[in-house]
Amino acid sequence: MAGTTLNISNRSLAYNGAVTAVAAVFAYSLAIMLYVIIRSSVTIYNLMPAGERSGILLLNGFSVAWAVAVFSLAMALFSSAGGAVAALILKKSLELFNPRFNNTKAVVISAVTSMALLSLIYVLFYSLLKAWMTFNYMETFVFWFLCPAVIFLSACVITGNKLNRILKAIACN
């Protein structure tokens, strides 16, 4: 088992975790941006007279895209650190609890690891947002936690399975 730790550097693993987190942030931000632009543009289109809406629609799209881009960059910085830490924790969990590199067990370990990390993130969000991060404000909960949590869980399971295959290949050599 000690050979596997030396063959996959923690630095490259942390880098890949950070890149995966940044990609997930930008993908989620793109989906949210498109949703907001379409929803607000439909409202503007229905409320304004035909001759007045083209400039407003253009400015609406630009202002939403600008706001989402700036916010996404800020969130990507925070998420990159979280992705790096999550990748390292996932590697240690797989090495500790799956010494035979069973793929099914790797998926379960990855899911449990991500759920534990998501629980910590929820506690952090709840301490910052208090009552706004409850089921009483479902839109806030879904936007800030549930949708990103599904993306995080999926990324952890997929990368955990891939990392398990890499660790297995290294152990076989």
C-alpha cells in the first residue's frame, strides 16, 4: 500500500480536484445564467411594448451574464480549495477502507465521503445564513445547497471510481 501513495502525488491529485471543482462551478453557473436570462427575458418581452424591448433585453442579458461571471470567479476560488481537499480526503479514504480496490466498494466509499463533506458544508452554510438555509426557504436551499450538492456527489463518485482504478493499476504493477 505504501507504493501507491508514492506513485500518485498529492500535489497532482489536489490540482485535479481543484480543476474539477472549478469546472463544476462554471457548469452550474452557466446553467443558472441561462435560466435567469431566459426567465427574465420572457417577463420583459411580455411586459414591454414591441419597439422598446430590444435594448432592454440586450442589457438584461449582459447584466445577468456579467454578474454571474464575476460571482463565478469568486466561487471558483473558494471551490478550488474545497475540491483539492476533497480529492485528498477521497484518496485517503479509498486507501484506508478499500485495500483490495473493489469498484463497488469504491463507489460507496466515495458517496459516504462526499456526504460527510456535504454535511460539513451544510453546517458552514447554516452558520452563515441561519434561517435562510432551511426548508422554510426552499428556493434558497435548492440554489445554494441542493443543486451544488448533487453535482459534488456526482463528481466525487465518478472521480472516486476513476481514482480507485488508478490505484488498482498501480498496485498491480
